[in-house]
Amino acid sequence: MRSCSGRRVRIYLVYLAYWLVLMVLAVGNGVLREGTYGRYISELRAHQVSTLTGAAVFGIAVWLFSKRWLPESTEQAVYIGLTWLAMTLCFEFLFGHYVAGHSWSRLLQDYDLLSGRVWPLLLAWVTALPYIVYRVGGSAT
């Protein structure tokens, strides 16, 4: 088993902590939806717009963050993305059910792509972002 450099471990830990920033941005995105355009369009359309704005905000935030903390390898970038996916799913289901009081069926509703729910696409984006910034940032240096 190969050893990890101190910087490699630090980058990984910093990305794990940065996930908290993404969750704050996600909550802010939801507050924006509920307090503004969500009042004037259908719930499904608001979900779709919110997913799109969330993807844009996450992309910009991770790109800016990666200017300072670029993953050091493809393996590390993929591992960060998969960890972010797992943490997001845990947060969504545990917070959504036990804190926000949503039923399990309500939470699973957002995974139905055939009915226009696009949440799984955002999860795929969040998972891929560390790899994307690694590839773009790594080729730019």
C-alpha cells in the first residue's frame, strides 16, 4: 500500500470541509427558490430551475475553490466526488426525513427523471465536479 503525502491528505480533508460550503449554497438556492420565482411557477418548473441554478453555482464555486486546492490525481478527484455524493445523499435523506419531516416517498420523488425531476443530474454533476476541475486545472498548468 502506498503512502499519501501530507499535502494529498490535506487537499482531501479541505475538499471534505468544502462540501459544507456547497451545502450552505444549496440551502441558499432553495431559500431563493421558495422566496422568489417558486411562488410564480409550478413546483416542477421551480425544481428544474433550482436544479439548474444550483449546478451553475456549484460549478463556479468549485472552479474558484480549485484555483487554490486542485486535486492531485484522477484517483483523488474521483474519490472526492464519490465522497461528496455519499455525504449529499446522507444529508438529503437524514436531514430531509428527520429534521424537515418529509416522508421517504416525498424524498424519493425527486429521483423520477421520467416525471421531469432532474435532481439525479445535479448529483451526477456534484460527483463529477472534482474530476472536471482536476482535468481542466491540470491541463491549464
